[in-house]
Amino acid sequence: MTQIQIGIEGEDAPTVAAALLEIPGISGTYEVSTQKEGTLAAIATIVGIVGGAVALAEQIRKWHQEWHQSHLYRY
């Protein structure tokens, strides 16, 4: 089984990683660490994909757009 790792940096990295893994058809885990500059980072490892890579890529793209729009005015 192929694993895909995605790095996420920033204050909301753990929240974003958890939300990413809630996308239907994806299963995996994430780890959180603090980088040298004190910035949080999360590495999400996707280990299960249902529906193929193209369908997954489209789901992640849609999720990213929705996440960005819903959090746009928080910063």
C-alpha cells in the first residue's frame, strides 16, 4: 500500500491535519511537532484511499478551497 505524506505548517496545523483526514475515502494519521522558529507543523500520512488517486486529488482540492474560504477572515 502506498503512503502519501503531506506537510502542513502554521498555528492551525493540527486542526487542518485532522480535518484533512476526515475527508470521506481517506484514512491515516498525523503527528505534530514544533519547528525551530516555534511554528507548529503537522505531517499527515494518508494510508488508505477509496476511489482512486484522481478522485482523492479532487476531494482534497475541494476541501482546501472550502477550508480556505471558511477561515479567510480569521487572519
